[in-house]
Amino acid sequence: MERTRGLHGPFARWPRAADAVLAAVLLVPTVWVTDGPRDTIVTRDVTGIPVPVFAVFVLTGLAFTQRRRHPIAVLGVVVASWAVLLPTGEYDTGLFTIFALYSAGRYAATARAGQVGLAAAITVLTAEGLIRSSPWGDTVTGVVIMFLVWYVGRRLLLRAERAAQRLRQQAAEARRIVTEERTHIARELHDVVAHQVSMMTVQAGAAQAVVAADPERAREAMAAVERAGRQALDELRHLLGVLRPETDRGGLGPQPGLADLPRLVTQLTAAGLDVEVTDRLRTPLPTRVQLSAYRIVQEALTNVLKHGGPGTRTEVHLREEGADLVIEVLDHAPPASTRPRTPGHGIIGMRERATLLGGSLSTGPRPEGGFRVTARLPLTGEAS
């Protein structure tokens, strides 16, 4: 179970091959290198190694290749091999044990088994020190090294698990925000349709009341019913697929559109924001497009006021590019008030609104300072 996310070395790209190479590298000094007189290191005559000892070395190396998948079992095999070689007084698998202890700390699911393996390794090391009459200082140093490599592996595992937990929490929060925003959008679209149906009911009632005395006026009323019905059906088609749970908001009033931008700008200007709006739109827009455009501008300006503070100069540009409505909100906030890089509730909500209409949203700091929000929405409100 590899948890080296973010690394790009061979141990992350090809873990099995890397572990096989590591086992071979550790096998070489285990077989060929030994302690010499006066704390020196010398090479040994390989031809003089007993066949059973050499077989233990090979089996230890083969088992070590599974250090990630079965770290505790590998540690057990390595420590057992060392214990088996104790009577020789010359051969050991101490180098394998160091790396197996790290692997037990780094990849074992629980700490308890690794602690048991660590205790077993320390016991074998102590026994070897007694058999070879090694200085106690050397034994203590070996114990400290064993504990440290196991502890480092354990700390790395815990850090990786905490990072994975944070990622899961962030993903869950993002899903929650998206669900909440979709519910809000569905509620608004529901209210738009409900408003249109209410208008149809009123117009139909008026037509029925005057149909005998004023047929022309009745026809006009029925034509208005037809227009409202077509618009309601158009909004209902867009509403399909957007889940709307029961809410306690049952208002039937119309939702805001681009015609309400001046009132929004007046409110934000009163709060201290310096807003300039450039409107180059020529094509009549469906209600859902106007609603989403209004909400995106509202959220973007609210973010400017929140992060840039009163007095921040802000530009809102509305224009048509081909079959798209382009909304661009630029602010000139000082660098000290730059937004955080992690998308917040507002940015996720704006992106969700654009996506549901088949559009897109991009955000980011401007090279000259400040922040940019750019949304592209299909003029028809339908994905191409």
C-alpha cells in the first residue's frame, strides 16, 4: 500500500522493482562485508560461507521484496533469520533489520505489531552483543538507531494519513457546497416557473371574464397566457435533473435578473465599493441566464467587498462573444488583500451555476494586481 503521493522517484513509480533492487543492494554487504579488528570493516571470503548461512541470506532478501505489502511478516522473517544466525557468532541480517523496521513503521496498519517486532529486534541485538562480547555502548547505539528508524517510518505514515484525511474532508465539503448550491438554484428556478404559472392563471381568469363582452381583449389575454406558458415550459426543461428538496420558502415573486444590476450596484456603492458597469448586451436573454448572471455578479462583487474592502475599484463587463454571454469582474485591490488560492463557497457556487447552464468559470489573481472572475454562459441557457 504505497502512500508516497507527490513523489516521482523510482520508489513511487515502480515500487516492486525498486524493492527488489534494494534487497539486492542490502544483500551484497550482508554477504561480503564483516567486522574486522579494531572496529574496521573488511570483506569476507564468500567461498567460506556455509551453504545454510548463504541460504538464509538469500531467503531474507527474497522476503524483503514484500516489505510494503506485508511489512510485519517481513520484519518477522528478518528478525528470525538474525536469531537463527546468532550461534555462528559471525553472520547476521542486521542491515536488513534496520530497513525492515522502517518499513514496519511506514506501511503497517497498526503500531502494536511494529512495536512487538521492534522489541524482538532489540532482544536479538542484545543477545548478539552478549555472544560477541561487544561493548555496551555499541549495543545501546544499535537500539537507538532501531527505534529511530521505526519511529521515522511511523511518523511519515501518520502524516500521510492526516493529509489523506484532509483531502477527504475537503472533497466532502466541496460536495456539500455543490449540493447546497444546486438546491438553491433549483429553488430559484422553481420560483421563476411558479411566478409564470401564477401569471398564466391571472390572465386566463381575465380572459374568461371578458370573453363575451370584449373578445379582442380576451384574445390578448390568451396570447399572454401562451407566452407565459412557453417561458414556463422552457424553464421547466432546464429544471429537470436539478434536485430540489422540500424547503420552507414558498414565495412566488420573480427572481432578479440583469435589469436589477443597477440596484445591486447602488447597494454595494453605499457599502463603500467603487463599481463601474459596462453593458454591451444586445440579445434578449432567458430568465435562467439572467438569474445566473445576476447571482455570479452579486457573488463576485461581494467577494471584492469582503477581501478588498471598501474603496476598492471594480469593473463589471457584460458582453456577447459568439453564442456566449461573457461576464468579467475585475477588481483593483492591493496585493496585500489577494484572495486565498483555495476555492471558497462563493467560487464553487458561481462555478456550479455556470456549469448547470453549460458554461464555465475561471478565477485567479491578475498580474497587475487584484482579482479576475470570468464566466461564460450560453446565451440560450443550454449546453452546446
